[in-house]
Amino acid sequence: MTQPGTTALEKFFNHHTVENASEWLFHHPEDEKFVPDELPEPTLVNIAMSGEDREFDGEPWFTQHRDA
């Protein structure tokens, strides 16, 4: 899909670029006005586990179900 650029699209892409940058944000000096005054803290972990802590006892956590 191709469509003309709008201010709303520009803000959308700039916002999501900043929000999804994990550690570094590079921009052209003329684009400094688009960088928010407050930036989020770096995100150095891409994936995190949540839920119940379980110690692995050697038994498979997932089993394959097969029709006989």
C-alpha cells in the first residue's frame, strides 16, 4: 500500500521508533525536534519469563498427544 505522508503518520512512526529502540537512537541533526524531551530507559532484555517459578525435575513439561 502506498499513501501520501501526513503529520499523523510522521508522529506515529517517530513515536514508535523511539518507544521500540532498545538501547540507541540515532537521528539526523535536523530531526532533533522530533525526539521527545523524555526518553524511555534502555531495554537491554528482549524477552522475559513470567508466571510460576518451577524447578525442572527431569520430567517433560510438555507432552505430545498422538492419536493411536
